[in-house]
Amino acid sequence: MRFLAILSIVVAAAYAKSYDGYKLYRVHPTSEGQVDLLKKINDDRKIDFWSSLRFSGKPIDVMVEPATQSLFTSFLNMNGIAHEIVIDNIERIVKQEKMQQLLAPRSSRGSISFNKFHRFDEINAYLDTLAAQYPDLVQLETIGNSYEGRELKVIQISTNRAASKPAIFIDAGIHAREWLAPAQALYIIKELVENVENRRLLEKVDWHILPVMNPDGYEYTHTDERFWRKTRSQQDGCVGTDGNRNFGYHWGEIGASSWSCDDTFMGPSPFSEKETISVRDYILNRQREIKLYLTFHSYGNYLLYPWGFTSDLPYDDSELRGLAENVNAAIVEAGGDSYEIGTSTNVLYAAAGGSDDWAKGVAGIELSYTIELPAGRFGGFNPSPTEISGHVQQTFEGVVVYGEYIANKFA
């Protein structure tokens, strides 16, 4: 009892920002007009839309702080927008998540598990261990440092680095609060390096993986503000830039904010962030061998490909869609939920400055995808630590399809 009491005190003091009384609403617009009304309140910092603001037949999740809830529900009722509350107190879910994190079996330093979300130092320690234990298979490269000085480490997995094989580049965690994305990247790393049954995936393809692109923001969500999204760079008036609006291809044209306090702030200029610069330079230095770009996000079960700045389809839409359909089929066969497939603009929303658009439009990586992983059991960015293993295992089967496709097409 004493242990649990102490643990409860630790959990209660876990975050600087409390979400006590915050609610997660699920809104059900029935027309484009109702979605347009919701867009008019999107810039209110007291209202945080977690789902895309588009009329697609899907509900829209939105977190609302206590003082604004009465006005928000009045707004919905006045406009005939159906809704319900799916989480009545988000702080309760956050504390539950933190408790599960603390109670999860501890991993020894340099190892990894999928019954908890690991901190950034634990992730880098795991990469260091793999490099030491598998020197013929693994090489680490520090490609830069974050704004706060954290090392961005890419793990290169190859059976023969001199063979000039086609490569797959994967990144995750550009949005800080999307914890499932780095977990997915780690599971791919573990399966490729530690599971000998997957050596076939390395015979004709090299893999380059950056598990956390935004380590400052990621750590901040573990210590201060669970639903922080951006980097932690100092801007004029506010902190942080949305890294996935900061890539220099059709930058700032649509779906991004020029206001530094907004969650979709595009930055003062393209590639203003040290993190996006590091990824840009790494990819450009290897753009001949990189044949597939994958970036993991959460949440929503979307398999997206360019373009995000226009509703026009890419010339190779049929190939991109066909491959995504095969990936989705493998995930479903493994027990996962089906993903919605299409271009970012037409399926999710228009947003220029994304890494996938840049990878295809500038770096010339024709096969470029954003994978929006599933939500938690209660919705939103809160998959329970007990849910991690199932999600990452199911999605890995889709990653296998990507690897086989690149091997067959380019090797």
C-alpha cells in the first residue's frame, strides 16, 4: 500500500501542465458547411483538434479546456452539430498512462521492450548496444543535433555496405505527442537486427532509420506537457515549429500557420529547424540509393502519399496506391484495422511543407508515404502501453511488404 501511495504521488506530480477537467469531444459533422464552421474556431488555442478538419463521414476528435467547454457545446448545439464526450477528464487518462509506464517491467540499459514508451536516452542507449553487438550489421551515424543539443542518430542496417544496394529511409516522432510512432520505428529496428528470420529483408535492401526526429519535443511530452506537438526552438512570441510544415517544398502555401503560437506554425523560413535540416542533408547525400521514404505518425489509420499541397494526383498514383493497398492487406491479415489510402490532401487535409512531399518532389524519392498509426482504445494519442505490442507487430507486416517491393523493383 505504501508503494502504491508513493507511486500515486509521483504520478500526480509527473507533468507541469495539468489536463484536469479537459474533455475529448467526438464531433459528427453531417455536411461541408458544418466542417467549415468548425474551421472558424480552429485557431483558438483553447480548442485542440486532434483529427483532420474535413468532411469525410468520419468523426472529428477535439480536446477542449474546462473554461471553454460551455461555449464550445453551445456553438455545436446552435449549429446542429452532433457530438458526444468520449473522455470526460483527460488528466485521468494521462495519469493512468503514466502509472502504467512506471509499473511496466524495467528494461536493462541498452535493451528495449514494447510494454512501455521509452525515453529518448533509453532509445539511443539501445541503438548504441546494437552497434556494439552487431558490428557487421549495424552502423550508427549522428546526423546532427536538436535545438537543445540532443543527438539525432540514424541506424544503418546492412549486410554489405559496399554493395550499393537500394535503401529505405524511415523516420518517426516529428510530432512530439505521437508516442506510438517512435515505438513503431524501434520495433522495425529490433526485428531487422535481432530476429534472424528477417535477414531475408536485408539481402537486397539497406535500411536507414531515425527513430525520433524531434527529441526535444518528445522529451517535453514526457516531462511537462503530454500533448505538445512542435519542436522546442525559441520563436518570436512562442516556442516551437511544426517540423512537418517546415520542409522546403511548396512551403507555407496551404494548411500551415504563420503564427508562432499555432500548432501548425511553419517556421520563419523553410528548414529553419535544426532537426529538419539534418534529415534534409542526410537524405540528399544518399538520394540515389534511397528508393522508399516512410514517415510514421499517429493517429487515424491512414496510408498517405503525396501530394499534400494540392489535390492533383501524382503521375504514378496507380503504383503508389497499389503498393499501399498491398501493405494494408498485410496489416489487416495480421489482425490490424484497415487503413484509408490516398493522397494527403484528398484523404486527410491539405498541408504544404510536409516531409513526404519534399522527399518525392525535391529528393526524387518516388515512393514516399506517411503512415498514420492507430489511435488508443479511448481515442486520440493515448494508446495504453499494453496496446503497443499489438499495433507495432501488425504494422511491421506492412513494412515487410514495402521491403519486398523495393527488393524486387530495384535490386
